[in-house]
Amino acid sequence: MATKRTPEEVWKAIVKGAEDDEIDRVLAMSDQEVDAELRAHGGDPEKIRREGAALAAKLGADADRLAWQFEAAEALAREQARLAARPKKYDAVPRAELEMLLAAARTSPRFAQPVAVMFRNRKTEEASDDELRALLEEIDDLADGNE
């Protein structure tokens, strides 16, 4: 059974349909028809074409320059998914023990820097139990060689 749409959902669907129809109408036009319609509405087709080409070139250059950010975001998402799939080891561990384990990690030459980075703007006491657990899971992941 279909759920009843709210008035806002109905309005958004109507607007979306009208936008889709207008896109289809323009895509079906020849270049000459597009130029004529632009002129009829006070536009300069040649100027619009030049500005569009310049914008496309700029966006292309930006995309090339910033491609590493997309790759980094994808790699981060993969790592977060991999880490989330690991069996959770600290779910039942009380806070006092979490803090003790974290203090031990802070004294380890291998983990002191990552722990310091995690808490550079706050104190351990300000972190939730879940945040402490997540940090210990990450430390375990590093210890397992998944850097």
C-alpha cells in the first residue's frame, strides 16, 4: 500500500516534474532553436557559449587539481568500513580500564603520537566511553599492522 504524500512532497514532485520536462524540451531542440530562444529572451548565444566553455575549462582544471581529495575520501571510507567490520573488543570494558589502556598506549613510542593527535584539543576525561573504545580499536588496528 502506498503511503500518502505530504503537501510538501507533492509540491516538490510537481516542481521536479516540471524541471525534468523543461530539460527534455531543451535537449530536444537544435542548436539554432536554442540560439533563437536565447535571443528571444535577451541573451547572446555566442557570449553564453564562450562563458560556458570557460566555466567548463575551469571546472575541469579544478577537478584535475582536486582529484586527490576524491581519492582520499574514497580511501578513508574504505578504511572506516574495514575498521567498522572488525570484531569489537572493548564494548564491555569499563571506563576506568579504557582510560588505563589508553594511558599505556600514550607511553608506547609507537602509539604516543596518534593518541596525542586524537586528544590535541581536549582531555581524555572529555571523551565519551564510545570515543575511547573507538580509539583503542584504531590502536589495535595499527598494532596488527593495518596502517
